[in-house]
Amino acid sequence: MERRLLRTLIGSLAAVLMFLGMSVPSAWAQYGTQGKVNITVLDADGRVVPGANLQLRDLSTNDIRRAVTLDSGTYNFVNLPIGSYELRVSASGFGERTFSPVVVQATKSTDISAQLSVASTTQTVQVEGAAPIVETTSNAIGTTVDLKQIEDLPLSGRSLTQFSRLTPGYNGTWNGLPSIAQGNNIDGVIGHLVNPVITDRSEETQDGDEGCLSVPGIWAPTVRAMHAVVEGFDVKGKPITVEGTGLMARCLQHEVDHLDGKLFLDRLSGEARKTALRALRSR
């Protein structure tokens, strides 16, 4: 009963990577799901503006964070959930500026320089378009790999190293380091789906190799629906729906099976099942 009441599905890139059976040294900590926005406020002559009022609104939840720039004219909003935000900057004697959307990505810093103009009357300047993610305080090379890239990229052996080599700035080495001193780290973006139930599956199917960390090293062609719809609740109890096609649909069905006490081995038949069970018994 308790298992039924608290069935939680991790629906995320991290789960996708783990589902593929990839092993990588990584800290699956909360910082991996968050980013930050670094703000510098200047006047028209390039001098810093201390005491400027900042308002950062999450466009998906309307949650608002407020702050005031320091004597250095700067302020950093940290521990921000990934997503799109609206930033309003105002100060006494200056026109207000609005930046939207400000995109926050996992483990990334978004640097914004807001230059205010003197205004004798109320004035608002709207700046539209995604603020570029520029990190000036770190020499780390990083990028974000989305689900479409995972589905479209032809992977040889499902090696994460191939993803790391897509990172802008990589030219055969990381920051000029010798190969023995090189390394990479992948931070997953973690979401939650509580009490998940598959409410719809497409008639179209997909047939591809599937593996599982519960039975590491065993792979077998497994038929799944090409598209799946899963309904459940987030960590705050709000109803949510997650849809997936292709690899994501396979992951959703695979993880929900776990919550029903099934492994992908239970969905095999014929010679594929016999081969997989023989490999399991030989361990």
C-alpha cells in the first residue's frame, strides 16, 4: 500500500542517462538543477548604480524575488530553478528597464549588464529576447544537451564522452590539459512525477535495445509504444502531465514498469527472453 501511495518517477535527463546504463562520476546534488543570474547596474556614463531595485519573476510560476544592488552596483540571484524569468531594474532618477525572457539553465550563470538612462518622468525600456548566457567568473567549459540531441545524435556505444566533445571550446583537449589530467562531469536536471499512471500509449511501436541498472550488462530488443502520456503530481501535489516520444516514451514506460514490480525482461518473449535469462543465470 505504501508503495502505491508513494510511487515516484524521476523524469529527467539524469534518468534518461542512467536508463541507458551509462556510468559517469557525477554529483547528483541539488546544484545540478539550478542556475544563477548575475546583475550589474550602470548609469549612462558607465558608473555603477548602488541601491537599484531588482525584481526577478519566474514566468512559469509568477514567483517573485526582490533585491537591491550592493555598493558595487551588483547583485547575484542564486539557487534559481531552471526556466525563463523577467527582470525589472529601477532606481531613483532613472527610467526602468525590463529584460524578458532571461533564461536560466542548470549549473550556468547568466550575466546581465543593465544600463539605466536618466529620466525626468516615468520611463520604461523593454528589452526582449533571451539574455545570452555568459560566464565571466569561471574557465570551465560547459554546454547543455537536450533530449532532441540525445535522440538525433548517432552514438557509438552510447558514450557520454561524445556529448562532451560537442561543447563549444573543445578542440581535442580541455583548456590545454594533457589527456591524463582531463575529465568531464554531467549534471542532471531532475524533475519529479509522483504516483505516475500511463494514461495513453500510441498504437505505433518502437523496437530497440533496452537495458536496466537492476540487471547491468544485459541488453535485449524490447517493444514499446512510440508515444506515451503519463499523469501524476509534482512535489507540491499539483497535477502534471508528461508526454514523450521515442527515447523519452521508452524511459517513461520503463520506469513506470518498475513501480509495478516489472523489469524489461518481463516484456521479452521467445528467443530474446531465453537469451537474456541465460545471461542472468550465468552470473
